[in-house]
Amino acid sequence: VRPGAVDLLKGWLAVVGAAAEVLPLGSPLRSSMLLGGIMVLMTLCIIGWTLWTNRLTISQQIENVLSPKTAAASKDRSILSITLFFWGCAGFILGTAAVVALARTGFGIDLLITSRYKLYSLTGLALLYLYIAVTLPTRASRIWALGSLVGGLVFAGLSYGSFLDETIWWRHWLTTNQFNWTHTTNQPVATSDPISNRYTPPTQAFYDNALPVIYGPAQQPVMDVQLAKTPVGFSVKNTSSPAQGLGDSGNYLLARSGKRTYLFPVWQNQQSIRVAGVNPKQAFRAGFKATILSAELDAGTYQLYILTVSEGMRSELHPTNKILLSAGPSGKEGPKNW
């Protein structure tokens, strides 16, 4: 999926500046493109200036290559190692970011600031910091290093708050997937083949003590959710369920048919960092949202429930009076290059 020239430029800047997603300044994508623009401008200015100041050395080296016989008679000039290092790293970072943008922008520009691509942006920031620290005079370099240390600590703190919901979601994704892989019947008994048990035995999880609730009747009040069919599955939203805290506590979707039961994670509604402050327990507000992919469900009719796990690991099962009709995985595979 090839993007247009403008979208490609935006995607390139977004990859280079993806570290700005941690800043609580409105649109993360806009902040990333702005930081990316600043980083690209600074990098190109440094490259342009160092090329200009080393123009005589570069021209001599080219002449030496073209005319080896005159190389011995000419006076050797050299380029600082930090300059060569900067050129190489900058070319790698900006070039690789351009390749990522070319390959991925067409699938949605928001994809370019996800965690898998942030390493380019963080490495670019480190490169600019290092070059400036090495080339500044000693006193200015110390001030720059101290300011960067403080900025790094602020960045780390903002990262913790900004990505707390994602961190928790991935933990819940791992534990619910383990449940779905090992509980393949409608009985509270784990099933797994001997080879898997030998090499990847199931890790103890929060649901081990909640199996009677997961497979039992829903004895709590009905929880209201909005269920919508999407091209790839189902979208589920809730606006009233209280925030449950951190770690394994929280809400989980539970889909149950006559054959088996599934667990799925939800995204908690995160507060702005300005509202939550430094207290993680104030990081979330009521409600949640989630997506269930049809490919993750066997074909069948499922009753939808909400499993609520408190901070004390007390589990409750709430009915929603909603039904999922799943056609199961399509069974069609796209073309592969392996």
C-alpha cells in the first residue's frame, strides 16, 4: 500500500519523532511529527555544516582516490572521528526511518508511532545529545549534560504514566491468551500436549483461583455494554464500570458457548497525566473498551460476560445480556514469502 508524497513525508517525520508520544500535549501524532521535524532539521544542519567545514578534506580524499600518484605528495587532512560517526549514524537512522515510512504509512500513519518503531527516534535523540555534548566547549558541555540528565528523568516519568494502560493491557493479553490456549473445553481443567508442557509449562496466573467463578453462573448484576460488529470481529465499550486498579486487577471479557470459554483483555480508560499526577491509582477512570477478533473465536454462539477482578483478587462475573455470533477463523491465508 503505497502512500502519497505528503503522507510519506508525515510518516517519515512521525517515525523520527515518535518519542514525543509521551508528552501530554494534545495529539501524540502531531507532537511526534513536530519533534521529528526538529530532529531532522537539526541533523541536516549539522551534516551540512560539517560537510562545508570539511570540504577541503573531502575534495582532497576524492582527488587522492582519482589520482593515486599525486596522493603521496599531498598533505594529509583528516576528519574528526565524531563527525564520521555522526554521519554514519544519522544516515542509518534517517534512511531506515524512510524505509519504514515507505513500507508502513499506507497501512495507517498512527501505526508509525507504536513501540516497535520508537527505537529509531530514541537512538536519534541519543545521537544528537552525544554529538552536541562532545563538540561543545567544556563548561557548556557540562551544562548540556546536566540539563539532559534532568530531561531524561522527566522523559522516563512521563513514559511510565503515558504507557501504563498499554503495559497493563499487554500483561492481561499474555495471561488471557495462556488461558485460551490451555483451557479448550467447558470444564475448569487445563489441557495441553506433552511437548508444550515440557518446554513451555503454563505460568501461574490470576485465573487459577477464579476458575469456579469463570465456569460458574453469573450471580452479579447485569453490566451494560455497547456491542458492535466490525469487519474483523466485535467492538465492546462500557462507560460505567469503576476502575479496578493495577496489575492483574481489572475487567476482562468472557465469552462462553456450549463448547468452551474464552477470556479477553480490555483497555482501561486512562486519565490525562495532568489529572492523574504521580499517583498511579488515579491513572484510570470508569469504563473500558475492547476488541474481540473473529479469528480468535471458534465458530459458534457465545454469551458475553464481564469478569471483574478486584485488587484483593476477588472475582465476580457479570452478565451483559449480549450475544456474539462468530463465524470463526476464515480459513483463508494470504500470500507468504516464506
